[in-house]
Amino acid sequence: MAQFGVTTAMVSIVLSVFMAGLGLGSWAAGQWLRRTRTTSSLRVYAVIELLIGVSALVVPYELFLGHRTLEHFNLSSSLAFYAVEGLWVAATLLPWTTLMGATVPIAMSAIRQTLPGQSSRSFSFLYMANVTGAIAGTIIPLFLIELFGFRGTLRIGAVCNALIALSAVTLAAKSAVSNVPAGDHLEEKSALPVGKRGILALLFLSGLTSMAMEVVWVRAYTPYFGTVVYAFASILGVYLISTLIGSVVYRRWSTRHSQEYPLVWTVLGTSALLPLVAASPTIHMARDPRLLLGVAPFTGLLGFVTPMLVDRFSHGNPTKAGRAYAINIIGCILGPLISGFCLLPFISERRVIIVLTIPWLMVGTAPMFRAVKGTRILRPAICAFLILDVVLIALGKDYEQKFSERRVLRDPTATVIATGDDMDKELLVNGYGMTNLTPITKVMAHMPLAFLDRPPQNALVICFGMGTTFRALHSWGISVTAAELVPSVPRLFDYYHADGKIILASPLSHVVIDDGRRFLERTNQQFDLITIDPPPPVQAAGSSMLYSEEFYAAAKRKLRPGGMFQQWLPVVDVDRAAVAAAARSLRASFPYVRVFWDEFGVHFLCSDHQLPSRTADELLQRLPAAAVADFAEWSDLHVDDATASRQQFDTLLHHELTLDRLIAGDPKAPALTDDRPVNEYYVLRHWFEKDPVVAEDEYP
């Protein structure tokens, strides 16, 4: 993201390449094993793990090189940029993720060579072990990144891979290798009432729906869990832990049974509908039970049936397991694309869940129409679950229905809700409040331009929000560009401001839908002012890339000499280390920085020229008449516009702070960089520090 942008398309490219590599590696390893006869699979496994460890050291440099290379391409088209970007990401990640995908068939072959008597269920054993590792891999890096940064954590990962390789070599030296060829074919019998193609179809469906559902869950649970990395880790953690429990149950169940009771497929379909109730705003429930009820049953059952299907298809044959696993991964690739780009932009989260559940409901009701053992009990049970399905669909409500007055827009990035009236209007992205109507967002426009030593020509707003800063800048009669990540947000401009459509139609208005940092690096324009108010909270996932030294370096390159960079940072109830780290990164990036405190946060005014000392009257005199009227628009002082504007300037000037004051909140905090996202990773500090956040009365 730091190199190519925090866009939905970029995330989709990375995810697709990653999953494609897993599928390609699984299939290719299976084909290679079918042809080999004498190779020690444990030694091959050791080499693969060692190479994967190398990727931890090489990939960051490959991505950085790609970023530098794309800077030389004059790609004004987003489509062309994504095409070149996608090719580079594929060339960077595909070789390494292919190696990752190859580990499962190779490990199955190693089990067949060393423990042939236990190989028939080897995939489910490896699946269970792999999910266990995935749980640790979801949790442990959250702490390592906080301590060592991204690159330090990758180096630890490389060491772990080297230890895995060493362990495999040691085990190979101690193990007796069976003469069974690695790709030897074993006959298998399917216990399902479907053939081999039916098993592959179910594996494809499990991969597609699980990954598609995860995209929906992130949107549905954001109102309750927020947008921090720990929220996403919670969803993924419950997903993986439930999958592990399901696979453990299958391992134990399969020692005594050969065929599941058909009702399990009916229950699977019903469990997929549980998020309708668990994420409904009309159901009063604590957030953790919401997540457990909505995610755990469905993923737990998938953890049971997925290894069961692969075991039945392969019967320990790594070639067949590689094929089956690859089919499952193809579903995993298509799931997020279908969910994120084909469904969520057009229908609500509730309806997407219903659409994704329909195939499982069809599978679950199929036994009603066949002669199956226990039909007398099975059919009434299936009917009972179908009635429960109808109840769940009726009870489930979308989060937007919490608001009686609302305007809702959807796009591949987010579901955006505009609600409220007068000065109580709100903007919610995926149910999380972004901003409100406040004079603070007007200060972001008027104060830096009033300090500018010349009449401004143009300005850039990063993060459109309700558009208040964008609108305030227009009162200066200059060209204003806005970069906004979520396409639906600017379309709601007129909900918050009656003249929104008129302003957007002005030839001085330019709205770009793109990652703000990526836009800065791509544009050839120079600006007199760049102003930014990153979306809350300060700890939001990905937000560090709008507070880092690398971002500020990109901003400096796009400022005219003497131009102003303005950023607002909320500090009340915010982690002191995050505030100190942001202040350090600004000190390292700009030679001149002034800091002004309001009742909620601080305004940073930064430049490569020294900012002049001006009084409130002098600042007021530099505002055009339209800007004076805009600045005073929401003042609660019953005075004329000039007096109200002067009073706001005077209040800010009398509450000036220093960077040293902010850094003193946590003197040990490093500067915020792409590698050290101090604001996003904070759990250890909050656990071990007595007062980790800024108090309301800490600053004057």
C-alpha cells in the first residue's frame, strides 16, 4: 500500500495475485510429484521454505523498485496505471506465493514417504496444522510490528523459515523413506452422493463463499469494531479459530465415520445467514458475541467440510490434493471480486449475504429429493431449518436502517451513509462516523492561506469528507483539487451544503477519486496549499501513510516554493506516542512548523519558508470578502462576520504550541514512517503504560 496506494483495486490485485500463486503452486507441485519417483519430499520442502524466507528480505526492495519505476511512466489513466502496477505486483509476488502453494502437496508426499499408513487423511492433518499456524500469524505480528516495524518483523519471519528448513533437513536425515512413489495413485471411494466433479464443485463453492463473505463481514462489523488493524484481526482471528475447531472435529470424527449425516449441509446454509441477525442494529448485543454468532458457526462448519472433501477426493494422493486445493483457491480468488465489485456496489450487505447463501441452501435441501438413509427424520429437520432461515432473513436489518433520515450510496470501496439535519449531519463510511459540520474544517483552509506570503493560485484537499474545507477554499476564488478515496463521498456534497452542486460544477473544481498519497506522486501539478484531515480515528488501518515522513516528502515535492502544508491531528484521547511520532515526522520533513491548538486537536502549518508573525487583524485583512463570510458562517457569536473571523484567528494564535511540547508526551517514540506505523500498532503501549492517551486538559 505504501508503494502503490490504499485503493480497493490495489487490494484486489494483491489478494488475487497471492491466491493465484497458492493455487498455481498447489497444482504445479502435484503435477511434478506425479512424475517424480525417488526425490525426498522433506528435502524439497526444506528448499522451498528457505526460498520463502528469502522473499521476506527481497519483496520490500522489489516493491520499492516498482514504485520508483512507475514514477517514470507518465500514466494519466488509472486503468493504465493499474495494468502496469498489476504486472509489477504479479512479477514480484507470484514466484514466492507459488512456492507457498507448493508446500501442501510436497508435505503430503513427505507424509506418504515416511508414514504411509497415515497418509489417507494427510491433507486434513496439514490443513489443521496450517490453520493453527495462521492463527499465530494473525496475532503475533501485531506485537512484532509495534516493536520492530514491518521490515524487522519480516526479518524475524525469514529466520523462522530458515528454522523450518533446518528442521525438515534434520527430519529427512532421521526418517526412513518408503518406496512408495511420491505421485502413486490410490483408489478412493467417495462417501458423498456426488461424483468427483461434485466434490470439486463444493470445494470451489466453499472457497468462493468464505472469501466473499469475509468482504461483507468487514463492512457489516465495522460499525461495532471500528477501522483499526485489531478490528480486522479480530474478524480474521475468529474465522481461523473456528476453522481450526472444525478441522479438529473432523479429524476426530473421521477416525470412526466415513460419511457425514446429510443435515450438516443444511446447517451450513443456515449458519451462513446468522450474520443477518448478528450484525443487525435492531438486535441489542455486545460486539464480541455479535462476531462469534455471525462468523464462528459458518467458518467452523467450513473447517469441517473443506478438509473432508479434499481427503475424499485425494485419499492421500498429493497430485489429486493439489488439484482439489487449487480449485478451492480459484473460488477464493473469485469470491472477493464477485462480492466487492459485482454485488456490494449495487445491493445491501444483507442481500449480498442472502445471495451468497442460496447455493448452500440448495445443497442443504437436496437430500429431501433423494432416497437417503434416515429420510423420515431428515426431511422434517430440513423443513425446520428452512423455517429458521426465513425467520433469520426477516429479522436481519442493514445498519443503514438505524437512521430514519438517510441517503445511502454504495461503491466497490464502501457503503456511505449521509444522515441528520442542520448542524447535526453525519457522514458514515461502512457505518463508521468520519466527520461532522464544524468550524475546524474551515480553519484548515483559511488559516494557512492567510499565512501565505502571496496571493494563492490553487490548493489541494486530501480527504474530501463533507467537503467543508473544499468549499471554504472556493471562497478564495482559486482552483481547488480534491483527492478522495471513496467514490460515493463527493456525491453527497450537496446533502451537507446547499450550494454543493453549484460548487462542483464550477470550472475551478476538480475532484479526483484516488488514494491521496498516490495522487500526489502521480500529478505534475504544483500547489500553494496542500491541506489534509485524515479519516478518523488516528489509529485507523492504513492511516499511517498520511502521517509518515515518506508522505510528507511527496507533499513537499508538489508545493511551490514558500507553499503551505496544513494537517489537523486530533489529540484528545489519542495515544501520546502517536502524537509524538507524528510531530517528529513533521519536524524531520519541514524546516518550519507552527502548531495551533483548538479544543479537540492541533493544526500543523508547515513550509520550506519561515512563517511570518501576524496578528489576528493582519490575518483577517488577507481574507477575501467571500472567505470572511465563509469563516464566520457557523460562528455562535452574535457579531458581524469580520469580528467573528477575527475572534477565531485570535483564539488560535493565543493557543500556539511547540513541536517539543507534543514530542514530550512520549520522548522515546520514533518518527512515524512507512516502516514504523506507530499510530496503528499500540496494544503493548496501552498494556504497559500507565496513562497512554492525551488527557482533555493536557494542553491549554
